[in-house]
Amino acid sequence: MSQEHPFAPFVRILGKGKQGSRSLTQAEAREAMEMILDGQVEPEQLGAFLMLLRVKEESPEELAGFIEAVRGRCGAPQALTVDLDWSTYAGKKRQLPWFILVALLLAENGIRVFMHGAKGHTPGRIYTEDCLALFGIDFCTNWDEVSESLDTTQFAFMPIAMLSPEMSRIINLRPVLGLRSPVHTLCRLINPLLAKHTVDGVFHPAYGPMHQKTAQLLGVENGLTIKGDGGEAEVKPDAECDLQWTRGSDYSTSQWGRYYPRRLVKQDLDTADLLGLWRGKTADEYGEGAVISTLALILKLLNKADNDAACFSLAEQMWQSRDKERY
């Protein structure tokens, strides 16, 4: 190739040594990601680009530009609205994904919840997509199905493979690259339907501020990042939980107190217990505490109560009043 490839300048910006390299601007990041999504990048360039970003650590401006590009290519209808965008990409390893019950409980109470996620990129984890069938819920393959599901049940789940096939392909490069790439963070923050409330989870505390500063750049009105169990947006009921908040132009941090004063013993994982707990046929102290604690926190994000105590009171009431025969 005698002429320089159009994507080469983006690799050079990131990799020109300690003195010459820099982060991409938001506009540059958007252009670079548009080229990736449009299949205009060589495999060698993509690998170099992703790993240079990984070593440098992506900036909020870069993430915002990447997300703008993905939103522009995913085809989400502007007229389709939701109350809460909930991303679920980590998968659970030590506990069941109890947060699924929280999302379904919110939907039962009239909150339109759009959930998106990935599965299979890390062996030995339980993914949201695989658990929905327990409740008779199919994932959505297109935006018409998302709209119908939201109108019918107030809940919809779309896999990243349907939302953005190229992002899904890159996520699944983890075993090839040996490391997570910025795409893992990017996907958590897509919020394709531009919900006014967003929630996502992180495992490493350092990523929390990055998530919420990116949310600010993207104009998220009410954003919450939870250092949750396994990297998902789920509160551990037997431990304090670190939180990162965005309320318009205001950014803040706080801690969410433990629901139980003592640590609970880990139990064997059986996904059937998710449905069993909803139906009241399975007793799981940790699971019930995780549901109530996480629900109370989401109610705070949604501004449904005046203070934390009121959020917990409302969460307990909603949990006790659930339709146990719904699923």
C-alpha cells in the first residue's frame, strides 16, 4: 500500500510515543468509530487502536465520541421513549443476577425499562439474556419488537449483538486480545433511546468517575454508576456500596448503606431461584436484600421519594405487593 490508509492518523495520534501521543478529541473519536462501524478499518489497525486506548485508558471525550457514532448507526427510533436505560454487560459469578427482579418490578409499576447487554465474553458467568427465558421473556431482535414489548409490559431487552453487531464482535475479541477493550465501557453507556435516567455497573472503582463524566458530556439528566456485585448494577445488601452520580451538570459521589448488618454466607447458584424468589416459593435472604436495596437506590435515581428512608420503605412496599403469579 503506497498511500496511507485513512484510519492510520487515528492510530498515530494514540501511539506516537510519550511526548507525541495524545487522546482523541470527541469529534476525532466519533469519526474513528464511524469508520470502524462501517468496516473501513483493517484488522491490524483495529487491534492496535483498541490496545493503545487500553494502555492509555480512554478519556470521557473519547467515550462520548464513540457513543455518538454507535448511536448514529444503531437506528433507534427518535419517537421511542423509556424512563430508564439499564446496561448489563459484566455477568454474575458469585451471586445470581437479582437485579433482573428489580427491573421487572419497576416495569410492573409502570416504569418503562430498556435493558441491553452482552453474554458469553467471559466464561463461567451468568448473563441476563440467559435468565430471561425463566420469566417467559424473549429478547428483542429489532426496534419494532422493543417498542411492542415496552408498550405491552414496560420492559424490553436487546442484546448488543442486535443493537450493534460490530460492537458485539469486538467485545468477543477479549479471548483473542487477552484484555478488555474500551468497547466494554462504551456499550454500558450507549443509552440508545436517550433515557433521562441511566444506571450501569462497574467492578473497578476507577471507572466510575469516567462513566459519569462521559454521561455529562452526552447530556444525561440523571445518571448513576454502581460499584456493584460482579460489575453489574446491583447493590450488595451486606456491604457498603460506592456510587457515582450525575444530576445535570452536577457530579457527586456517595455511599449506599448496607441492608444487613452482617455478611451473609454465599449459597450455590441456581438460576431457577430467581423465579422462585419472585413467586415466594424460594427463601433467599441475600437475594431479597439485594432486590430491596437495589430497588430503593433506583427509586432514588428516579426521584420517586424524598429521602433514602422513604426509598427503602417504598421499595419494601413494592416488593411485598408484587404480582407473584405474573411470571
